Amino acid sequence: DRAGMVVLGVSGIYALAAFLDSQSLTVVKAFEGYVGPLKWWGAKSREWHLHRRERLQEDEARGPDTFRNEYSATVPKDADDLLPTRLGNAMRSGESYATERYGADAIVVWPRLLPKVPDGDAAALSQSRASMEQLLVLSLIVAVFGTAGGLVFALQPHSALWSIASMVGGWALAGLLYRGAVDHAIAYSLQLKAIFDAHRLEVFDALAVARPRNRAEERRRWRQVTNLIAQNDPEPRWPYTQGEKAK
């Protein structure tokens, strides 16, 4: 009977792992707080992150270097963009960066920018994302089977300690895996920001329009590019540069 339970448990782990791997995007969204329980009951968690954001801002104000890297890498600039989880805020910090700094819609611009990114930078970004997703899937699997194991042991006589150990150990390991995923999310966020800083203007070259000459013109030009791409509303007075970059 025990051998059968072991085989059944291992088969269940493989089946769950395969299913969650195919649903990795949904798993990430759930851990970020976009869907599922963390979205439904995440008001208190979001409030905690709002207080944390305020503390980081205060610490940054005390000195030019204090907590600056942590703040910029793990918290979105706009308080309204805060999510219930640290992972969600780290990801949103990177995803909202192009809009906050340059006025560019990252969702619209990214498919045009990605072909211009050097292979090494693109590979590092992809690796950070893949590692984060793998750790999140493992964290969820460990939490589920730790809880299930605890419940199974609880139904057995004289197995209370095993039940507690299974639940506590499972959730502790799940927490460690989640922390590792957060670290990869921060790395992903920083790499995404660096890519936009270094290569965003190449999108203008690909569209054969002149590069902007200053920050104000760039924000205005990104709004026009967004209208061109997302709404099929081209600016009729744009001259083509024929591959020449504006000075």
C-alpha cells in the first residue's frame, strides 16, 4: 500500500509539474497579484508595500546612495501601480520604466525593439525570465504537496509530527524558492531597463523616421509612434530618413 502511495505521489508530482509548466504565464501572473487569491485578498499586502515604498523613499532622501538601487529595481515609480507582491512590483518596475522615463509604451514598442537587441543581452534577459518562472512553478508544487502531505499524515494515527513537518517544511522551502524567483525578477527588471536605455532609439531607425533631438521631443515622438503602431494612425508629415540618423 505504501509503495502504491509513493508511486501515486510521484506520478502526481510529474503530472502537476507538466501542467504548471504549460501554464507558466498564468503562474507568474498569480504570483504577481494580477489574478487569483492574491488579487482578491491582496489589499493588506498592497498597503504594506505602499508603506515599504514610502520608507525606501525616506531612506533615499537621507543620502544620495541609500537604498537607491533597491528602490528603483523593486518598486514602480507611481504608487497607483503597486501590486500585492514583491515579485509583482519588481516586474512592474521594469515593465513601466519605458513609459515613466521616455513616454514609450513598452507593450507596443518591445516587438519592434527586440530584433535590435544584441544576442547576449537578449539571452541574459530570457534566462532571467526562464529561471524566475521555473522557481515559481517549483515553489507552487512544493507548497501544494507539502500541504497535501501534511493532510495525509494528519489522517494517520500517531503521525502528528510528520504532518506538521510536512506542512512547515513544504511552505518554508516554497518561501525560499519564491525569494530566489524575486531575485531573478529584479535582475530581469534591471536588464529590461538597460535595454531600453541603450537601444530604444533604434526603433526610430527601423521605422525610417528621424531620431528625437531632446527629451521633450522624444516623449512627443513616442506618442506618435504609439499611434502609428497601435492605432494605425500614421503622422502624414513625417519625412523618411532613408536610414540616416538625425544629428
